[in-house]
Amino acid sequence: MSTDAAPNLSTPRGQHDFDPAALRGVLAQAEASRPLGEQELAQYRRFYGLQFADIPHRHELFCIDADGERLVVQYYIPDQARGHVFMCHGYFDHVGLFAYVIAGLMQRGLAVVTYDQIGHGLSTGAPGTIENFDRYVAATRAVWLHAHAQLQPTRPWHWLGQSMGGAIVMEYLHQHPPAVDEQAIGDTVLLAPLVRPYAWGINRWVFAIAKYTIKQRARTLTNNAENAEFLDLQKVDPLQAQALPVAWVAAMVEWSARFIAYPESQLAPKMVQGDNDRTVDAKFGVALYKRRYPNSRFLILPGGRHHLANESAPKRAQMWAFLDEHCDW
């Protein structure tokens, strides 16, 4: 098995027709928990490279209603799956951006359960904002319970989160600690997890002023990966919010203070962090995780930027080699 499992993309992502308004209309009218048909999803899957023609699998996309929102949930289930992974995307992201990770997990025999978070991608909610991070945790809980009822997994249940998704995974596990003898205990994988933003010592004062003067500012796209194909996709992606609401920053600040104060834990995440990350405060985050979780494992990826799920092929290969060594897939 190759250490870097990439989707078989006939053309780079973002270069096919895709009408997000039409798909959202279908989802708004869809019966809850009824999977959409292949024809309804064809444009979406082509645009984001989610066909995975070389991996025998079943794909289901459907909605569940939770906390006053309609969450769009997806299952990617390879033939003869031997485990399950619950995957949480990062801020501004959505499931469509995670083709490389989904392919890698399925090629390792793992079924992927994932969803667009409140206010992200195809799910409902004010774009890119939230009153508090506990709503993200509640959405995660609703999807987790639904997946357990639908899939009835008896094999290990792993967790994977990128950036804000890593924050939500860890907050979820602190609020809902798994029982010691629970069969569903598996590995927890964190890719550049959020604890606090990059250069927060300066930016905290910018935020302190901004929260009294503006409601949002325009999003600035950065080169958060070496992968040019991904950077081009971000420029044309119609499912990403284009503004950073101050209310989201306030919710993040409240959550961060709470998370930093948690006591030492026996949770043992496997953390991958790029040393060229300019989105999260990597140095602070790694130090906190080493102190908080003494059983954790770390890969500091030389030259790695923030969006590790979409980094260059050589860096993804290093990431998978580390995870294959330390995770009991």
C-alpha cells in the first residue's frame, strides 16, 4: 500500500460544472436521512474529485435535522470495511475539500463518516459563524449518534480533525469521554489543530478593538499548502464563506480559554503539525498538547503549512507514514 493514497483525479478539482444552488434546493426538500441519488450528486462529486473510481466503495449523502439546522452528512464505505473514522473539517472548509484524506482512509479499509459543520458547505446556518463552540459539539454529537444507529459499528471508531475540526474533536472527547471498555475506542488524529490563532499576541488586541467597530471583515486567501491544485480550487470553490465574522472570533476566544484550562488527560492524540503554519499558533499548540496529553505522539512536518489535508504529495506521504506507524487502523 502506498503511504500517500491520492484520489484518481482525471482533471484537477474545481474544473467541472457545479450548481450549488440547485443542490441546496434538493437538500432543502429532501426527506431527512434519505440518501440522495447518484444523479443528484454527480456534479458535486466531479467538481470536488470525490468519485474514487479505483476504490470499491459505497457513498451516501443525506440530511439530518439537529439543533434547528439541517446538517449534510456523508458516508464513504469501502467494501469489507474493518473500522470507522469520524472526520471533522476545519473553519471555512467542508467535506468536498477532503478527497485526499477520504481516499487514504478508505484505502486503509476504513469507512468515513463526515459532515458539513453548521454554517459551512452545504449545511444550514449563518455562514462561517456561531454563537459558541458548544453548538459545533452538539452537531457532532447528533451526527455521531445517527451514524451509530445507521452503521452499528462494532470495530474501532477513530476520530480525525483538521484545524477547527481538531478543536471540536478534542472538545467532544472531553465532554463525552469514551468508556474504558468501549469497543468503539480507536485512534484520534489531529492535523494542525486549533488552540489559538497565529500571532495571537498581537491579533488579540486587533480583535479587542474590532468587536466594537465591525461585524465582519473580508476573508483573505493565503497559500496554506504547497499543493497548487488545492490553492486553485480554493479560488473557485463556491461553498466557502468569504467573510470572517467577529462573532466567530469571540466564540473561538471563549472556547480557547476554556480548553487551555483543562487538566491533564489520558487521551492520546496523534498530532501532525507543520512548522510553517501561519494560521494557528503551532508552537503554543504543540507545547499545550505535550503537557496535557503525555501519551500523545507528534510529527512536526518540515515546511508543512496549515491545510495538511491538502498538502503536497511528498508531505502527505510523510503524514501517512507517521499515522500508519502510530495508529492501529
